[in-house]
Amino acid sequence: MRLGMIAKAEETSFRMAQKYGLDFVEFCVNEGDDVEEFCRQASRYGEWSREYGISIGSIGRWKSLRLHEDGSIIQEELERCRHLIDAASMLGCPNMVVGCNYVEKLSLYANCTSAIAFFEKLLDYAANRNVSLSSYNCRKVNYVNNPTMWSIIHEHLPELGIKYDPSHARFFEGDYLQETLNWGHRFKHVHLKGSLVVGGRKIDEPPAGLDQTDWRSFLGLLRACGYEGGLSIEPRKSALPDELAARGIEYSAAYFRRLLLQQEDHRS
């Protein structure tokens, strides 16, 4: 398994990842972000990647509508996702992450049929570009986020992976260890985000390793499932004071390097 972090698409991110002894950075090009500008700058990201020895481990697009109200695919969004797959391919990035919105006026069957059609088009496009496609288990503008939906959509699409984050299961009363045991063989990318839940209520998202998640058991299950993909630290705004935010990332990086039994490689 390789350790990295979610970061902005800028040179300082590569420098930070190198400083913390990480292997890769991950970019999120979400709804409202300029996909075309990101793709135009891809060659620059490649230059920084080579300069700092930090790869690009995943590119994701969250919070976007993929389906019209009649269940048909939004072609403009499909093209944006294809352009991001092209950028990933050019950068040697192995994974692209997308979700799919639920259309309330349609049946579950119709929604699943439409989601499958959307994912199929991207899977076909990514197939000869050396990029894997994954759904994500975040709930934001995405219903393909739990074992019930995976048993329908992912069992129909054997090449579709899962980007998994234990915190999303924890915040919605799921069992992240059981989900990992049952579905870890389909995980293609993993987020390491802290979570604090009391009485069934989300309290905070502290730095991973300073939270309640049983990360030792989680990583043990990933190993048992044969997972060899990326582990991406996800820095979040939390109760930690702003002046300690960078130290929170540093702590998470050191914490997971120990769990992965890696040699210390912290660079000042």
C-alpha cells in the first residue's frame, strides 16, 4: 500500500508530500471547479511530479449531477469526466473517482439502470487508457455509497471499483469493518479521514489517527483482502486550531507510516 494525501493542484502540494515522506498526491476537481483549466495544466503537474518524486495517485470529481430528471446522462458532465480520465492517463494516475446522483421521481430500478449506463460509458473510455474507475461512498450527490447499491451496480459491473472512506460509514451508522471485509476486494482507492461520533451524532473530523477509527484493524482487513492501492490522507477543517492544521497532517502521515511498517523518511 502507498501513502499519500489529498491536496490542491499546485506545486506546494508536491513539496509538502515530499516533506512528509508520502508517495503521492490526490486531486479533487469537483462541481464548480474548472475541469478544462485543470486539464490544460496537466503537463505542469507532470513536471512537478517528476521534480519532487511524488506521483499522482487519484483524480476525483465529487458533487456533480450525472443524470437528467428523466434519467438520461448529462452529456456535458460525461465529457468532463472523460477529459479527467485523459488527464489521469497522461499523468500515469491509476484511478479516477466519480459518483452518480439519484433522480427522486424515478424508481430504484430506473436509477440503477441509468447509473450503470453512466459508469459503463466511463469504464469503456478508461479501459484502453490504463485508468481504473471507482465509485465513492460519500453521500454527496451520490447514492452508490453502500453495500445494498454495490450488490446491484458493482456486481453488474465487475470492473467498477470502490473508493472507500471509513468515516462515511461511521457517520451514517454503517459498519466500516464489515463493509471492508465483504467488499475490500473491490476497493481501488482509500481515504484516511478522521471521525468522531458520540451517541450516533457526528461531532468532528479530527486528523486521522487522532480519532475513533480502529485504523489498525481496518488496515489489517485491507491486507487480508489483498489491497495494494493508495491510502490518501484527507485533511479536514476540524476543532483543531488553524495554527495546528499542518501538524495534524504531519501527525497523520507519521502515524500511518508506522502502521504500514515503513522506515521513517520525514524530510525537513
